[in-house]
Amino acid sequence: MQVLLCVSGLESASFVRRVMERVRDADLTVALLYIIDERSPEEIGYVRRQPAAARRQSTGTNGESELAIEVLAEATAALTALKVDETRIRRYIARGRPGELIVAHAVDLRADVIAIGSRHRGAPVSVPRNGPPSIGPVARYVLDHAPCDILLLR
């Protein structure tokens, strides 16, 4: 089973553990994906409140790349602590529009399952949304376009 696990830096180790509680397969391969969102704050609809936003302002996109590496290392450590063989873990960093990149990676990797959070916790309630407020725009896009099953966690 090929799982595409989308990490964002928001409690990545906890997210990995929660996904692995639900995905059990003796022949499991995990693709960790961190996306550097290159959309403008106006296009996103809010200013991100993650540490990456501060790093990007002070150090440019290199700060975001450094954060991506740290988040992927944390997620890898969480997987290996759960007895996932490190040779069965792949790490990817992509830049661009998150929803589109997640779907494209799922297609390229022939993923059986995409594991994603339901929404970005930094978005204010006043942001217009497509669908209920519990589903963010990236998760909504993935739900509408994914080529495989989705594990959507709150």
C-alpha cells in the first residue's frame, strides 16, 4: 500500500501517529510531502501564522526550505518510532499550489491513500470557503480531484 502523507509543520509527529493508527499494512510505503505554498497572502485569503511565515519574511524562501527539511525529518522520526522501515519512507518537497500538487503527486506515485488534515488552523473564520467551514480550500480541492481514497483528519 502506498500512502501519500501530507505534512505541514503543524504537529507533524502527532499527525503521523494518528494516520498510522488508521492505516495498517504489512507492505506499507509512505511518501511524505511538504508543500511550500507560493501563492500570495491575498490569493490564500489570509496571512499564514506558522513559523515558516516569519522565516520567509526574514530569510526569503530558504527559510521555508529549511522548515520543510525539519518537518520531514520530524515526520520520518515519528514513522521510524512506529516501526516503519526507513527504506520504505520517501520524502518530497514541492513548490506551488498545494491542492494541485497533492493530487499530482498522488497520480505520479500511484498512491492508494492520501492522508491530509481537514484545514489549516491559521485561517480566520471570516475567510470565504467552498463548503463547510470545517474543510479548508486545500482539503476541499483534494477531496474533489483525488485519484484515490482520502484519509481526512481533523
